[in-house]
Amino acid sequence: MTSRSSFRPEVRRALPVILALKFAGNIASRMLFPFLPAITKGTGLSEQAMGVIVFGRDLTGLAATEIGRRTVTFGNRRSMLLGASGLCAGLFLAALGPVGIVIGLIVFGFGRVTMQIGIQSWIGDEVPFERRARASGLIETTWAAAAFIGIPVTGVLIEAFGWRAAFLLPAVLCLLTVTALLRNESLRSSGGPAQPHLNLPASATPKVQWTTNMRATILTPAILQGAAIFLFFGHGFWLEDTYDFDASAIGFAVVAVGAAELVASLGSSAITDRIGKRVSILAGTMIMTLGTVALGLVDRPPLVIGLGLLVVIFFGFEFAIVSTIPLIAELSPNARAHLIGYAVGTTTVAKALAGLASGFLFGWNGFGALIVASVIASVSAFALTLTAIHEPRIVMDQH
């Protein structure tokens, strides 16, 4: 296994700030669904209304292609800084009340898209392809850490101080990361051995030369994210209805999911570069699909089995989705941020549509309808990966 010391010194110095930024953003991203019962009760908003609000938040992904095109010229660090600032502003607004949630989550959505493009483009620019899954997997452990640490803490704070704590905790963390981002010297320059920085006017930005492989590689994680959103939306209600969990108990239950995601991210970091990105996507998607089918077939399972199936599902999802990141970043090296913008935009729009549909599906037939929708989406992602995705051939370098 390639050791962490194989990363260049500048990358090693920048990684802690990137990890902190992703951690804060991921708490904000994933706390919404587990605590929907508490947020809807506290604000008076219905599940359907929250589905529409989440749709609006994720619809900001439509701006991702333009943000990606701009990132090619103005740099990854600025993208991260603008994104983190948007996260802060949006979360503080959301804590003000129902109107604040509508406006704040839209602002948050723009910030999250900008931050994601900056970080993924930074990975592509700074880390060669044959080591990129290691870096991506390490950074994506923050998604699991958000469940492992952030969600339980948020649950306790909601029980003590009310629903606003769900937004205020990540808002404060985002504010701290903006300060760290401004002070980190290693992020002031953009471009490493994998991709020199392109100091070009916007009109001269390299354009993506589309292929079937590119389209499939971008569409697959979008479909997978949609499949996951169906389950994310409903699993808090499912835990409350099936096991009579309150917000604090739901927060601690998500620790088990976070542990599975942590193993998946570390596993992707350790083995995806070896076995191949495409094989990893297929394996993770199959695990996710089988786990979701099993959850749908077992009616009101014992707690150990119910949580165990959630663990299996989100392990498979995280392993698959993390494995797509290094692949996307290599498909158009001369227009990397632009292509990543397309990928982030497609994914966030898919999440928006899934979030909107989730509210209505849940109102129509509960968690069972969401499981059926998730299975259909994950099977589609598996078929697309199997038939249309292949990896670029990369000559190993010594960086």
C-alpha cells in the first residue's frame, strides 16, 4: 500500500484544512434527514414541505457547470473559500425559522456546490491518478465522521436546546474552517504534478470533449445519490416509528451507519487503486442493492437486524460513491474543474429530484415506497456501470 508520506509535502499540509472543511459541510448536509421529525415538529413544516425545500437546495446544482468553468480560471482555493462562506451564511439563516430555512438552504446549496468543485478539482490537480483513490477515500472519511461524531452530538443538542441546534453547530464549525482556510499557505497556489494551474481568461477555458464513458461516469454517481436520498429521507421516520426513537436515540443509531461508512471510505482509500475504480463501483452498488432489498422484505425487524441492514446499505453506497470521485477527475484533465462541475451539477439535481419525490412517496405509502424507489435506482446504476464505464489507461509516474 502506498503510504501517506507518498503525498507531496504541500498536499500533506493542506489535507487537515480540507478534512475540517468537508467535516463541517458533511455534518450540515446529513443532519437534515435523521432529524426531520424534530425539525418538522419545531418549525411546523410538513414532510412534503421539507421535501420541496430540499429540492430547492439541491436544484442549485444547475449552476455547477458554470461554477466549474470559472474554477478552472480563478483557482481551487477561491472556490473552497467562497463555498465555505456560503455554508456559514446559509446555516445561520436557516436557524432563524421557517422562512430562514427556505432562504438559508438555498444559500447553503450554492456554497456546497462551489466547495465540492473546489475540493475535487484540487484532488485532481494535486494527486496523480494511480494514488488518487487513496486521497479521495481519506477526505471522504469525513462523511462517515459526520455520522460518527457530528450526528450524535447534534441529537443531544436538539434534545437540550431545540431544533435550531441542528443548524447552529455546523455553522460555527464552518466559520472556524473559513479562518483556517484563509491562513493555510499550502492552498494559496493551485496545481501540482497531476495538472498545472491554468491561468486563462474565461473565454479560453478548455472545453470538455464528451464521450459515452464520460456521460456514464457522471450519470452513475448521480443515480446512486438518488437511491441513497430515498433512504436518507425516510430512515429517521422509520427508526422513530419502528423502534420509538427520539432525536437523541436516532443520532446515536446513526453512529453504526457512520462506522460502516468510515470502513467503506478507508477501504476505498486502501484497495480501489489496486482493484480498479470500475470494479469498486460495481461491488459497492451490488452490496447496497442487496441490503435495500433485504430491508424491504423484513417487516419490523429486531433492532440489531434493522440497524445491521442500514449498515450494509450505507457501506455499499459509500464504497461505490467514493470510488467514482478519482475516476471522474481523470476523464478530462485539461478541463478537470469544468467536468467536475458537470458531475456535481448532475448529482445535485438528481438529489433534488429524489428529495422532492421522497416527500410525496413517503406521504403516499411510507418507507416501503422509498425502498422500492431506491432499489430501482441502484439497479439502474449497476447496469450503467457494467455496460458503459471503463477506466482510462494511465502511465505510472514517480511523483
